[in-house]
Amino acid sequence: MTWTTAILAGVILAILVARAVWILRAEARSEDGGRPRGISPGRGYTEIESDYSSGVGGGSQLTTRVPKDPQEYARTFVPKRRRPDRR
């Protein structure tokens, strides 16, 4: 490796690091990173539909209901044997 190649590699590396720092700082300035994330809390459910088709005639369709209430959403991750019995 010659000195010219080493200097050129160093300059390219410095440019890449500076660009990465610039992008991270720009995303940190905005609260949501420029992208909306999640859904607003509330009542009801958000339905997510997923379809799969194998192309040979088979496939499946699945609809998942996700609660908008944060507490109800968190309860879905508690194992059933640990949930208090609500009646």
C-alpha cells in the first residue's frame, strides 16, 4: 500500500464517518425522526390483514386485531396462567 492509497482511504473513511454523524444528528433533532410511529391511543382495534398466495391455488388470509388501548395491548403479552381472573 502506497502513501497515496493510505491517504485516500483515510479521506474516504473520514467522509463516511462524518456523513453518518450528520445523519444521526439530523434524525435526533426531530422528535419522531421524520416518520410517524405507531398509532394514537384510544378505544377499539386496528385490524391488520395479511394475505398469502402460493400461486398454485393454495394460500391463506389472516386478520389480526390489535387493541388501541396501551394497557389492553400490554395485557396480551402476559401469560394466561399469570392473568388475574376477571369476571
